[in-house]
Amino acid sequence: MLRKAAKAAVLTAINAYDKREGPPQPQSPAAWDLTVSAAGELCWEGVNLVDLGSQFGTPLYVVSRARLERDYREFLGAFTALYPKVEIGCSYKTNPLPGVIKVMHEIGASAEVISHFELWLALRLGMPGERIIMNGPAKTDQALDLAVGNGVRLINVDNMDEIETIDRLAGKYGRKQDVGVRVVTSVGWSAQFGLRIGTGQALEAFRRMKAASNLVPCALHAHLGTGIHDANVYFTAVTEMLEFARRLREELGIEMRYLDFGGGFGVPTVRPISPTDRKLIENGFQVNPPREGQAPTTAQYAQGIIERFAKYYDVTSADSPQIVFEPGRAMTSRAQCLLLSVLALKRGDRLSEYAILDGGKNITMPLGYEYHEAFVANRMNEASQQRYSMFGPLCHPGDVLFKHRNFPTLAKGDMVAIMDAGAYFVPNQMNFSNPRPPAVMVSGSDVRVIRERETFEDMVVLDRA
């Protein structure tokens, strides 16, 4: 009993400190360029989301083209204002909806792919090889053959074995293939990814590539993680990469044409759920949504990165390297939401009432480790005065979307909009006794289906009884 009371006291104290600026308040719909109609319904680009959910059914992904374009242009503009040779590659793995990817290409993004499928998709969408960069920790011989045969601009190797394979394939197609190395710095992801600078692995890879007959080593690549909110992580990695590029020039005579700094930038409307958050939630406390100023702005990232770059290269010279970014989340996260409907309401426990929705962990995996805002799309003018735990429809005890969050009083048929569904929702979705959702894109008053709802027949079309 004493131990339990002590734990409760500690959590109460942590919660009080966490809420020292006041109780948790939902983020404003304006953070996603959403508006609210006079009837209290959520709208995007003037299109009523409740009407969309009724027309196309739920679950339903909704993409805002205007928001997609805005985030792309704001990110790119922050960097090109300081250094003109900056390019954005569309990270296919972040949101593999072809309709979303195609818009990214139309507004100027190149393609960044990490698998055979993604390379195939880029080519199918009409991307010429010179606008494709291939990354990834496990490239099959078939994928590399497709890449080299189609003249992709750059292949960043992830292990020593790839060097010999790419060299052989380049010889087969009678071409010189530009290559780089995914390096591991002192910060960010490591494990199965890349070759370490600190151990000499990355330097050895460049030696081997320089000695190969058909390879042109000319690039460095890094990818530090996902949802990063600490700008110093990026600044440390960039500095280490720039110093390594200097060493390659001095020791091996290799000049960089591309510095691919990857992605991983966090967005201000999503934050990781910490171990402390998890303990608070499990014990009935609400945690704070992201607050303004907690995530660095793109302008702050740009300033810090280009300042460091300028210590090694002349930012006014046409001969300085091209900087490449692959900021998947920063491009697509805020441009997409997921609409779900309330299927049933149940008397809950002492902490909250229960609501069962028509989509669960099969299509909302990031909710397990990230804080995402959620609105009751048809009750935006009503106060959030009732606490709910929301569950999906799966016959699985882990099918939890939210626990102990305040919402307006719900009724069957109400529509819930989960925000920032444009990053890692679609690639992580699965069939768990349910078909995958459709997606529509709004562009002004135009609404276009960019993915049809999966049917039961689609789910078993490859199976044999």
C-alpha cells in the first residue's frame, strides 16, 4: 500500500509540474490551415470534412494539396534564401500514395527511394533516372540492376558488398555510375544503417569505390532518424560530414558533388510520447500536446546548417556541392488527416468513458509512440468536457488509439479527425480483418480520389485455398 501511494504521489507531482502552465489545451485547427464552419464542422480548403466522410465513408484519408505545396515551398525557401544549390527529394517511404508523390514531383521534388518497389514506382510515375537517388540498407541485385540500367543519378551504398555489385552492373551497361556512402556519425541512427566515419569503415568504402573501374565516388549521405526536435543533433552530424568531406579531398583526392543530409526533421504539431508521458497516461493523467517553440523552425535549421557549410565551401560558387534533403515528415505530415467514425460507446472505467471507432492500430500505428492531435469534426463548437479512451475495431487488446483524453460528449456516428496522418500512417498500415482505407485529395473545391477503398476481394486476390 505504501509503495502504491508513493508511486501515486510521484506521478501527481510530475503531472502538476508538467501542467504548471495550465491544463492541456488542444492545438488550434489553424495549425493545419483548417477552418470551422458556422455549423461547427471542420473544413479544409473550404471543403467540409464531415461531408467527405459521409460521401466516401470512413476510415478515409484526406490530403490537402494546398498544405502539401505550402510546406514544400516554405522548407525549400528557407534554405535557398541562404544557398541556392539546395534540392528536396520526395521520401517515398514516408507516404507512398502515388497521388501525393506525383504532386511533390510536379512542384519540383526529385525522388528518394529505398527499395526495389519504390524505384519501380518512381519510374512508373515518369521520373527520369537523373532525378532519382537510391538509398536503403538492403538493395537487391535486381533493384540495383534496375537502378543502374535506368541511369539513376546517385546510389548511396550502405555496405561494402554493394560496391562490387554496382561496379559490375555499371560495366554491364557501359556507364560510369555516381555513388556515395551512407555514413554514420556520432549522433543519430546506426545499428544496421550505413558505415561509420569513426571506425574508418566509410573511408575504406571510398577507397574501394575510387579503385573501381566504373564508379565515380562523389557523395555523402546520412539519415539521423525521424521526428527530430533537437537542432543540435543535425548540426553535429552536418559538421562531422563536412569534416569527413575535407578529409576525403585531402587524403584521396575525392571531391563531393552532393551532400545528402537526409531527413528526420520533426514537425511542430507532433511530438514523441516519452516514458514519463506513458506512465502518466496509464494512470489517468492527460499529457500536454506540442507547444509552440518546442520544435526548431525550418529557418533555424537552415541558418545553422548553412553557417556550418559556409566554413568549408564558398556559398557563392557554382562549383560548391549540391545539398540534398529528404524531409518526408516535414513535407507530408500536416497535409493529411484520417477520418474515423464512432461505432459504439460503452461505460468505461473510473478514469474515462469508452468509444469504439472504425479504424484502429491497423491504420494508426504512429499513435502508439507519438502525440497526434484529434478533433471531433462535427462538434468543433462544443466544449471538450468528457474524458474518453478511444479504441479501434480490432479484436486485439492493444488496439488503443487514445487513452483518457477530453473530447466533446460523443454519440454514435460522430466523426473524429486524426491530424498529421501524412507520415508513416500509410506505409505502416495492414490488413487486420479489415480492408485498407481510400484517400481523397482536396484542391480548392475540387475533390479527387487518389486511392480507392480496398474490397474484400482485393484482400484475398493473391490467396489460394
